[in-house]
Amino acid sequence: MTGGNRRFRRSDDFNDAWAAWSTGSGRYLHSRSRGGGRPSRSPSASAETDPLLAGRISSDLDTGFGYKHKPSPWNPAKSDDPESHTDFLRFVDTKMRRVEAGGTESSRVRLTGARRQLKDVLDTIGRISSVYPFIADDGDGGVFAEWRAGSQRIEIVIEQDLSAYANISDDGETVWFFEFDPNENLPFDEAQRLRQALNNHSIIVNRFNPQWRRFFTAG
Amino acid sequence: MTDEWHWDDESIAASEELYRHVPRVPNQKKRVDPTTGEWSLTAAAFTTNEMQEDGWSIYRNGLMHQYGLTQADIESSGDEPREVWAFQVMDVRDVDGCGVIDQEDPAGGMLGRAHGLVRCSEPKSEKKKIVTLRNKLINRATPR
């Protein structure tokens, strides 16, 4: 894809994805689905004002924490690379090992269990072109994976007591919430709901910022 | 602590700003949105565990003014560097059964006098309600 403006042409798949985000494929209604608006809590952002949207992202993006983001070392050349799902899982696994290593000695055992369980869930819902999740420990012995695009968030949390839940929200409103036992396989319908949400999220993120991988590092 | 569970003080104005302090830990409490470049808080900034134990710790703007405190007092409190995110009391009360109370922190010195808690109406509220409140606050909170 070349040229910043091309990234803002909304194709049918984008509009479908945006509508599906808000409606859960017809399971519920939300005002955003009527307008098919852009995924931003910052309406003023545009290709002219936002270097991210214009595709002019620095490879050393300032994080605000006094260090720079570096591009992931295993960026696939193309998002439709048939190995991308493997790439997705490798990112997840490496990131979780880092999270575990960064925990305290007492939290490590819990994190090890939570990490395995979260990886299983992500393996279930991840697909070829899935955008990587933001993964971190919650500081209380749990781990979570989160995707965000504007006002829309997907969240999967394994808590310190190894209970778990998944949550989809839009504009601060919870549109889907599901508690589950991470020791069991994710039920089919709920797995499908998460898979669909992640797929729609990935379409939106790829449309707005094809270089999204620059935000994700394994370190 | 008394047996009675206080979860909202109606004398606290809905428009009052509340300050949530989060440790300046890279890639944990906040993250960048890949579509907008904006920072936002994550689930780690409002854990269900902390809510179910006692409530989410905050500082009230009104009390900070009253005691001559500033944001810098929050940032420099504690052993590790902190940053401050703000939202309003009405953002909390937007979720049914959620509110704000004063809860002085005796270990916090002068700053502790401006301390409060975001709480739900039950000591061990269901996770769905806590997550709904968290979604709201993550969406509304802005960095200071």
C-alpha cells in the first residue's frame, strides 16, 4: 500500500468490520453502528495532523517513558504471510516469558500457570492476520491481553486466582462480557465471538495503520 | 473499620476531579493505541483484585486544594515514580451502584488527608460490574 490517503478509503470490509464491532453481528445494537464512524476517541486526528495515520511513524517512536519503541525483530514482510499465525503465537509466547521473568519470585508460579492459560486462549482465537495483543502482568499476579483501536477494546484477563474473563467494550460501554474456566477449552460460541471481534479489530487497525507492528516489541 | 460498608458520599460533587496514581512502569499500566497514537490506561491500572479488597485508591481535587497540595505531591509520593490520570466523580456514578468516599490514608502524611476510594455498593461486587466501571474509567481518564 502506498500513499497516506489510500489508507483512509473505507472499503466494504472496513465498514462491515466497524459495524460488526458495534453490533456483535446483529446480537445487539449500538449507536456507532449507524454511522460507521472512524475508530478514534480523538475526532480531530487525521492524516494531516497525525503522523501515525499518515504512515510517517518513526522507527524509534517515543514512548513517553524515556525509551524508544523498536520495530519487532520478526516483523513478517506481509500481513497475509501464511506463517503469520505462528508469528503471532511466537510474539505472544516471548512476551509472556518476559512478563513472567519480570515478576517477583513469589508471583512467578502463579504467572507461569496464567501464562499457559492465556496462551491457549490466544492460540484459539488468533488468525493469520491478527494484530498482536498488548500483554502485561496486572501487578497482582494475573496477566492480560488487550487490543485497542480508538474507543474499542478487547480484553482477556487471567487473574491471580486463575479465574478468567473476556470483555469487549466500545466507548466505555461493556458490550460483551464472559467469565470462563481457563482450565477448560473456551466454549465454541464464545471463542467464535472473540475470534470475530479480533478479526474485525485487525481489519480496522490494518486499515488505519498498516505499520502497527512498530508498536510491538518482544522486549 | 466498621462493619458498615460505605460506598458513596453524596456530598462529593459529581463534577469534582479525581486523581488516580499509577506507577510509571513501562508497558504495564498504560499503552499506545496503534490507530491513534494516544496513550490509555490498561486493565492493570484498575484491577478487580484491588477493587474487591477495599476499592480503587484516588485523591480528591477538592481536598487537595483545601490542604494546599498539588499534582507533584502525588507524583513524588511512594517509592517509585508515579504519574497521575484524572476523571470525574460523575464518571464513576455513571455505573449504577458505584461511588466515591473519603478514606484518609494515615500513612500518607498530608497527602493522605486527600485520599479517597472508588467503590461499588457491595464489598465483593461481581466482576462484570467492576469491569464495566473500569471500561468507563479507562475511556474517560486523561493524563495530567
